Amino acid sequence: MPKRKTGFQFDYRVEKAGDKGLGIFANEPIPSGAVVWRHVPGTFEVLDEVAFRAKIAKMPAAGVVYELTHVHGFEEFPECIVRALDDGILINHSSQPNLATQKTAVAPVTLDWQSDDYLGRVSDALGDDRYSLVATRDIETGEELANDYNRDDGCPPFYDALCEHYGVQEDYLEQDENLDD
């Protein structure tokens, strides 16, 4: 059986992560600075407001909430959200993460969000390692992989409006943020 396409660059496993549901755990040591997960074609989708609303149009409310809580955005791409389609979607939040979006590999990409090929150009840009998740420190075998969701909060206004409409409140992000003060 062919191996499923994934953005992970290291061996990992999916298992229960306490009260957070499922999480991703390292099956091998990962050195600081290593790319752990990257946007690989076929492992993510880029959605603007029209595409996202079409995707959720026939979903029950619980499905919409799941989708809203499993997307991310980048400030460089202000009119779209990104949905991982592989196990990268299971990387949980932490205010003391061992992963971060690289952001230092190349200069920011500037795209005209009103162009007809905006979503395709965002997809192409995400293939750059600037948008990959890297280890912020050495990660030991068995350790859960976690990212600080607050650092990359670049979701567009339509996302916030949909969260409000469906009652999505990720209070743990605000609580976690307050713990750091």
C-alpha cells in the first residue's frame, strides 16, 4: 500500500493528548531548527471567503465548528485561510511550544488578493519553507509537537465573523496568553 502524502519530515505518531483530544508525538529526536512540517502540495487547501462558505454550506453546525477550529491564516495572505489535510491538523496549541512558523527563510510574499489566481499563488507561496513549522529547541522522542496559535493569527475578517456566528470561542488561547503575562 502506498504511503499517504504528508508534510511531516520526521517519523511521528498520533495519540490521545490529555484533554486536547488527539495530538502528534515525535517517534524520533528532532534537532532544534529542523523543518518538522511543511506545506506539501496535496496536504493542504487554500480557501477564500467564497470557497470556505461553499465548503461549510451543507455541514451541520458541529462540522462547521470543527472546520473553523482547524484552519489557520497568515498575515501575508489576508483574504484566505489554510486547512491542513494531513495529520498536521492535529498539532495542538501551547504557550510554550516546541514548534514555530519559520518566517525567516525568505522575504514576505506580496500578492494581489483581487487577482483571479490569488488562491493558486498563495498555494505556490506556501511551498516555500518560510511557512514551514520548525523545531524551536531539541525535541525528544515521545514528546508532543505543539505550536503557539497566537503567533500566526492572521485569519481574515470573514473568519472572525463566522466564528462569532457559530459561537466559536477558543478561550484557551486567551487564557494561555494571560498566563504568559
